[in-house]
Amino acid sequence: MAMSREKATFGAGCFWGVEAALAAIPGVTATAVGYEGGTLDSPSYRDVCTDQTGHAEVVELEFDPEKVSYGRLLDAFFELHDPTTLNRQGPDWGSQYRSVIFFHSPEQERAAQAKIEALTAEGRYRRKRIVTKVEPAQTFWRAEEHHQRYLEKRGQASCHI
């Protein structure tokens, strides 16, 4: 019997730390870092870092919905970064670091919007507005191989203190 797999794609700043954190969640079966949401075909890291291509640094993951819910992944996504800073995470500036959820189904779109509404209603971020964009999944351009599992390859757990 084949296990069902679903995809989820999140942009939450520098993709190295986001990938490491999401890959550690039980039920996440694969992760890849890359670029999504821009205009250039086959962009390189250098291209995306110019902030001219419109791409976000994202993590695309596969997960087993019987082991981990999309809602749990959304919780992790919001715990991993500050969704109230526009085009910035920590020391990293530029639209490539924007907070974005690329949805792969109408159910994911609804869940993402509902999560943002719930966090807003509960006042999690005080008076700050959540700026996370919720957009349909576009072409995922896999980043260069040396960016895949970057922190793991270097024996690090995260990028920022």
C-alpha cells in the first residue's frame, strides 16, 4: 500500500535554518530549498540575492498527512520566523526573505488563511500586522546542491542565535 504524500512550500527568511527545522518534524519525508514566486527561469542564488528576480527563498517539503497535519506545519512555520516583518528576517533584507506560503490545494489555501486570522484574532503579535502572503504554488526552482541541507552538512542546527 502506497503512502500518500503531499507537498507544502514555505518562505520564512534564509532557507537554511527553515529547512533544518522543518526536516526535523516527524512525518516530513523530504525537503528541498529553492526559489519560487519570481519572473526569471532557473534563477541562481546569486540572481535571487540581487532582489531583482521577485523570487522568495523557500523550502518545499513532502509530508505524510497521516503522520503530520498541514496545520502542524503551519504552526511550525509561524514559530520559525517573525511574520510581521516585510521582506526581512533578522539581519537578512530583501523580498527574497519575505514571509510567504505557496499553497498546493484549496484546502491548504483555506488552512493558511484561517491560521493567519486565528493568530491575528488572538493578538499573538500584539499590534503588529501579519504580512505573510498566501499565493498559489508556482514553479519551484531547486537551489544549487551546496545549499541543500546546508546546516546539516556543516554540523549546525540553525543560522541565527
